[in-house]
Amino acid sequence: MLDESKPTLSDGTRIEDLINTQTREVAMRLLSDHEVYRLEMDRIFAKTWLLLGHETEIPNSGDFVVRDMGEDQVIVSRDRKGDVHVLLNVCPHRGMRVCMAEVGNAPMHRCVYHGWAFRPDGSFIGAPIEREQMHGDVFAKEQLGLKKARVQLYGGLVFATWNIDGPSLEEFLGDSKFYFDLLFCRTDGGLEVLGPPQKFIVPANWKAAAEQSASDGFHTLTLHRSLMETGQYGRATADDIYANAPAMYGVDISCHQGHSLRCIPAEVTFTMFMTMDELKKLSPEQRLEVLPPPGITKEMLPELKRHMSPDGLKLMAKAPPQVGGMFPNVLVLFIYAPRTDGKYSGALALHTYVPRGPDHVEFTNWIFAEKSASPEMKRDMMANAVRQAGTSGTIEQDDSDTWPHMSRNARGAIGRTQTMKYGALLGEKKPADWPGGGYVYDGFTKDDTQWNWWLYYRELMTAKA
Amino acid sequence: MTTATASRGMERIDPLPVTGKRIATGSALYNEVLEFIYDEAALLDEQKFDAWAQILAEDISYTAPLRITRQGADRLNTIVRTTLHFDDDYSSLMGRLQRLGTKSAWAEDPPSRTRRLVTNLRVWETAKPDELEAHSYLLLSRSRYEQSQLQIMSCVRYDLLRRSGPGAFKLARREIILDQSVLGMANLAVFL
């Protein structure tokens, strides 16, 4: 039997030994083990803050979407006062799923099994045939609402946790919040989703995707090499891609909680900007005008100035955070995404990697724009994001074809004893006048941020229950 | 359908409105379209992408809306055209083909073995004499690596074909209506 008070698997292996802090190795077994997966549901997905969507998905009273916190399905709904609630989609009567749709508007949610009904805030309305009191005489009506998670909105993003008395979202984001603010809270109207998220299943353990989301920059050179071969990234012939190393030099940031972002100047990555030699001569102010951050236009710059410190603005001018992740399962993709016609309006996307058993993950992909963007720009940003990320995206289709192989390898009697190696550390190095906190790594992107992700994973998985 | 729903891009399952005269199944024109559809499926299954590019019109719109599960009065509003799985025009399709031709398009190298089973073809005239509306069902099976279980994708395709010569058409529009709200394939690195 699995002893959950001490994090030890039934064969006697201690979880903490699966992540070797001396040699910085992570056992492949973590990508396939069923006991580990069950522990993750309790210790991570029932404990940390999880991203469930954006409030612009449910603008009106009664609007709802159905999402997942680990394996637990929840209803994300807006009540008449405008507050957002996150409710376990499990009827307290017989355990039936209450809401059967994926999205909609309903003044109440009535279970189709016996008819128990609930308001958008989760409170119990009653069971049919009131005079017979079919909710019984054991529990008062006030006790029979849908189980509610703790909710916090941040830049319109809906986060929830089952850890009712745990750290606030702000505490959970820690030193990385300064950087996330630059992406999510930078205009008067804020972000809006351009539609419901793409969803698809990848036959891989969720951590194969999640550990990459912790700012794995290095894989771009090889796995996404087609970007250089087609002339979108880099300034090199196919033969000297490694020497040229586009997208590798910048400043990676992370923090104790495993979140991370890669702050990369546009001209380090994209061929189109590499050839703009005048960029180097511009002051940050001028640079913002010539090359606004992804998703931002010149016209929106006054808004940016209102929402950011001068230091934050300088960072957005020189090296905006473009990719990264939020522990445990969020990928952030806010990229310039120039097109072959020489234009760029950026692509803004967030993904969650929702566990679907040890061997599958549901890839959820939301596409965003600033509310104040023009309809044409929003249309263009949707197309940019769909062409590069998510289901058919020419970048991410290579990722989703890679992770399943890692998972498969982790199932073998020998394969599961092999390790993933995080031996290449850059070490903390903060550029002079760097505006933000956290762990800062200036230079060639290495394993630091991903290793921090695993250290936080290890901390949660081995914490005293 | 309420205005709020429509403005958020959730639309009815009904096919694109067809106003023209139905082209009789088995007629000479119908058979011409059927041959085009069969030949196109073969080009993609045989990965003859240069030849496939030749049958795409330069003003092509190639899209795949999301599908979504809804209940009650809105239950048939399951097509979402705000977010798409494919959102391509001619130049972006050429970009996809260019990538497939590189040395590092790993999602399809090694390539999938695919079979496009096209059925239920229905053809209509349109307001333009040189254009036909052709709707077909597609069942795509995809085999990758050593996996013995086929990946399956089912959809209906709303095509607009434009006459480009005797016995020849170009694909001027393809809208792919998938049947899954959560796709069972890890990517759409293949065309539908």
C-alpha cells in the first residue's frame, strides 16, 4: 500500500530519491508511474493555483464554461453580481455530473439525474417535489451546494485552487509576478480571448509538456530547426544554425515556485528583425515606437506607460518576456511572430496541459489580443497564433509529436530507471540595472529554469501532508 | 440563437447555405467533381505536395472551426468560427508546404501513413457559372511509427471548386467541420 503520510511508493522508493539534487537527474519513472500520478493529483492539482480560463469567456450573468483542475471537472460561472465562481461539477446527491455542456448560459444548473438544482454561485436551490423534501433531513440546504474552489482573477485570467487557506495567488506567483504583470496587466481594457480554446489530446504524461514549458529554450535549435530552415528564425544557412544560435541569448528569469519566462530581444530570434541593424542604435523610447512588444501597437503605447513602471517599460522595449511557463501546467507564448509578408502583429497564447491519466494530457490553447486592438489586428493575431501554435501550429506540432516518445520510454522496465539530465546550468547573473527580481540568468539559455521547476515539484511532492 | 451567442461566434451545425441547383449524382459534371476529390485525396495520401499545391486557388481560404458541446436551446450551435484549428490562406499553406520540404519537419518525418476515405459527395451550382459547391465526408486514418492503433479524424468538408480548364478545378475554399470538440490527434500536421 502507498503510504501517503511519507511520500514513499509501494516498492519502497522514496519520491525525493527520484529527483537527485546532487547530480540534477530526474527519474524517467516520474513520467509513467501510476502511484506518482495519484499523488500529483492530491499534492499538486488539489493544492496549487490553476489557470482555468479568462473572464472574457463568461462576460454575462449566468455564463459558464466547464474546465478541469487535474482530473476534477469544474464549472466556471458568473453570477448575477458579476462574481466568478468555480464549482466542482459533481452533484452532492448521487455524484452525477451536473453540467453537461462545455459552454453556455444558464440561470441555474439542474442535474439531469434527479433534478437537484444549483445557482451560478453553487448554492443549492432545491430538489423537485419540495413538499417531500427529497434533499433529506440530514443536511440543511445551505450545506448541499456544489463544492466551491477558491477563486482569484489576475489580469482577467481565472485562477482557482482547492487550497482554501493556502498562499494567495500573488504569493504563489512570487518574484515572477513583476514579469507576468508586463504581459497580462498592461492596457486599460486588458486582454480578451479571441474565442474558446483549442483542445486536443497528446498521448504523453503531462510533465513531458510541463517541464518544457519551464522555459526550455535550447530545444528550439533542434526540434524547431525548420523555423531556421524556412528563414523565419536566425540569419544563417542551414549548415551554420548551431553557430548562429537564434533565440538562445537573452535573460531567463524564474523563481522558487518554478515559474519562468525568457526575455529575448526580437533581433536575437527572428530573421526579419536581425537584419534591422538600426534597432541597436535606438533608445528604449525610440525602440518601443519602431518595434512595440508582441500584441501592442504604437497607438497603445500611452496605455503601456500608464500601466508599467519606467523600468518595466524599458524591459518591454528591449527584451520582452516572450515564452515561459507558470507552475504546474501553463505555457506562456507572447511572441512577435513576424510573417513572410514582412508584417507582424504578434501571437499571444496561453496553454494548459491538463492531466488525463499518467499517459495522456489534454492540450488547451487560448488565443488572446488586447481588447483595444483593432478588429483587423485581432483577426491577424488569431491567424498568426493558429498557424504557429496549438493544433496545427508549425512550431508546436513538433512538440506534440515528441512528448509521447518520452512517455513511452518511461514505461519500460529499464527505460523507467533512466534519467532526464539537467546538468547544464548557467548560474544566476543579473545584468546591471535589471528591473525585476527572482532568479535571473543572463546569457545562453540553459537548464536553470527547468531545474527550478523540478525542485518545486519535488518540494510539493515530498511536503509533509 | 441569441445575439450574444452569435456575436461570440457559436453557430448552428447547418452546412453553409446552398442556393444553387443540385448536380445529379452520377451525372457527367458530378463525376468530374468526384474524380477531382478522389485525385486530391490520393495526392495527399501519397504526399505529392507539389502537385497538391497546383490545385489550390491563390485566393483559397482553408479553415477548420472548433466544435463545442452545448445543451438545451443552443444545442445545435456547435460550430465555433472565432477560434480555428486551421486558419490558412494561400501564402500560409505554401509556408506549411515549404516547412514540410525542410530537413527538420519532425511532426511528419518520419511521415504518417494516411488514408483519406471520401464519401457522401453532394454538388451544387453556385451563383457563379465557373464555381461549384461540393460537400464531402472525410474519414482520415493516420498511422505513425509502430503504433498499431490508427488515429482517426472524421469531418465534413465544404469545398468551393473553381473551373480552371477542361476537366480541371482549383480548390477555392475548404471549410473542415470536425466532429470532435477535443481532438483525438496530437496535432494536425496533415491536411484534411
